[in-house]
Amino acid sequence: MTPRAHADALISWLGSRSLAEAQAAWDDRLLVHADALADAADSDDEATRGAGLAALFGGLVEPLNDGFTPAGRWTYHRVFGRIVWRVCARVPALATRLASFGIADEAALLAHHARVRAGADPLPASVTTVVIPSRVTLGADVLLTTVLLQRLHARYPQAQLVVLGDAKLGGLIGGLPGVRVRPLAYARRGPLRERLASWLLLADAVAAEAPDLVVAPDSRLDQLGLLPVIAAPRYRLWENVRPEGAAPQSLADQLDGWCAGLLGGGPACTPRLAFDSERAALATRFRSAFGDAPLCAVKLDHGGNPAKALPRDGELHLLRGLRAKGWRVLLDRGFGAEELANSDALVDALGWRVTDLDDSDQGLGRAVAALAPDELAAAEIIRFHGSIGGWAAALSACGHAVAYDSVGHHLAAALAVPVSIVFTGWIDPGFPIAWQPRGSGRVHLVAIPTAAKAEARWWDAVLDGIPSTR
């Protein structure tokens, strides 16, 4: 069997079973599929490893978790717990670190996970430092981690809140009270053992911070709570799972409700960004340079998943529609050769002359640091190239935003910029609801069936939610 066939066999076995049905029907002989996926994803042969990783994450982990069902999550725990143990047991550094937490076999790993899932231990009496492992992807950190940080600060106003994750987060959330970002990368290449080795860095960072409490919002850094980073009484795990039979709900609202139960009530929290001093100064410079004429930020990247994007004709339709409504356009050019080429082809197809900005020091446009007041007030199409922090700073000066289901729409909502979202390419019908952006600004989400995204009526539905400036 191919790795994908092993993943498909497990997904087919789960089907539409409830949690009770899945637990009752489980047969340990199903673990032969888990063993095969572990061996393929950790293979030293590049072709085998590529097929194994694709099947493991795209064919198994994502389908089990993207439905947000208790049965899918339970199956994930059982199968991925086996996979983690199979790999860790043959990698001395991983096995030794597990042993330091008292985990000597697969059963002990699963028992530890069951305890942290239960979350029955009382919170520490005194808290001066809290560590928060990030969600790894920036969009999920904006939507979820920022809610958690606000709730933690409300409960422990004097505590330092240390986020372990992408260094780029510092520019976006460095201004939140009590927050410090400690850079920590998650390996996205190489065999599975290298991805799991990110946990060693996480455990080292947690030990160095010596926190009183670790609160994890379903982080990939510790594999959704499977791998230990601190003694169980000082760890709390939130899981993005909705109760059986419950209607789909925003993950941000779900997390906020969980936080209220754990940390105490108070006003509801929605995602919020607070720039560090450098990004705050940059935002001021953009507002001055852009002038007062209405500007709409458009970010058409899809996070490496082309299923989330419209066809080229749809993108052209949206951009022309914005101009017809009187909007000037701030277009994210993207980063890297592929995104740059796509942006260039899009602009060429439109036949527009653009004014380019660059905060990457690559000479791809006017230097952002040198912008003068009202310098761009007459520019109708402005194209930005540079960092995510620079884009967020520019976005904060805009009157509207358009984006796919990626980091762009979460940034806009968390900055209270009204945003229109093209949401397509999902598998579970609850996915657009769960991952909808949240914030104090207006959110206009158009969920387009994947099979219908080439139909112009859906593109018009997006434009209908964008006000005219004329």
C-alpha cells in the first residue's frame, strides 16, 4: 500500500462515527497504518519521505482535525500518538527527553496526554511567568493566540507572557501588555524526526523561562499537547474541538469561552494586534504618505494552498471592481520568486501602471523608510513588497481590505479594518465559520463552494460587500 492508501484507510474507518462509536470500534490492528505512515514520513529516501509526509499531514492529520469533531480528535490522538512514539523511540535525543518526563513507552505518552486534556489540576497559586507556545502559522496566532494573551493579562496583570514562536510575531503583538516574543522555529522540512525535534527546542525554551504556567492553544510545536514540556499540573491545553451535535462556531469565540471558564469572566475578547515601536512608527509614516483618499488593501496570497484562491479571471474581476467603486488599491506583491511572478503577471494582465514600495532593502520600489508626507497621495495603484510587519503597518492605514483565507484577513480584522473575504477550498462545511476572522471592524465573508469559484456571480457577491467611495 502507498502512504496515501494507509491514510485513506484510517479516514475511511472513521467515516461519520461518533466518539463513542469510534472508541467501541477501535482495533489495534489499525495501527499497522500508523506504523507505515511513520516509517514513510521519517524515511531517508526523499521520494518515500515526501509521499509519507504528504499523506500523514495532508491526508490524515488535517482531515481528522479540520472537522473539529471529538471522534476525529480522539482518532488523531490514538494514531499520531503511535506515530510520535515510533519515531521518538528510535531517535536517542527524543527518547531521552521523553524519559526525563517519566515517559518510557507509548502507553505512558498517551496517559500523559489524557491527563493534560482533562485539565483537572488547580491553577498555580502564584503566577509571574506564563509561556504560550504559538500556533506556528501567523494567521492562527492572530486569531487565537492574541485572544489568549488578552485573557491571561486580565487574570495575571503583573505576569510576563512569553510567546514562543515566529520572530515576526514580535512586530505584530509586541505592544500588547506584558507580552514578549521568544523566537522559536518549527521545522517544516526534512524527515518527521526533524519536525518532532522542534519539540526539543520548545522544551529547552520552557525550561529556560521557568514559567509557573504553560497555556497551549493547540500548538503544533508540542504536537497538539502530545509531547510534554512541563509537569502536567502546570500545563493547560485548549483544543479546537466542538461538542458533538453543536453548531459550528468561531474558533476565536470558542477559545474565549474556554479562557473565561479557566481564568475568570469579564468582557469578551476578540483578536487584537498591538505593534511594537518600530511597526507603530511605520504605520504613522504610511498614514502620512498615503494621504486621505480611500485606499483598499488587497492580499491575494493563499498560504501555499492554491485551492483557497480564485482563478486569475476572478482576481482581475475583483481588482477592476474595486477601481470602479473608486478605491485606490494597495496590492501586496508577495515575497519569494513565485509570489513575485504571480503579482507581476496579474498587474500585466490588468495593464495598470503601479507605484512600487519596498521595505526589504531589495530595491524593488521606493524605500518605505524614506517616504515623505503625501508622497503617495496621487498614486492609484500602490504595490507593496516586504515583511508581514510592514504589510500590517500599511494595512492599518487603509479603509477596507480584501483577502483570501490566509493571514491577510486575520490581520485586517484584528486591526479593526473592514474586510471582505473570499473563502473557498474548504473540506468541512463548518470550516469557514470556524476560521472566520474576528475583530471590532466589519467582516464580510463570502463562502464560495470550491466547484463554483469560477462563476462570476460569486465574485460579484464579494464586491457587493465593499462600499463605493464615489
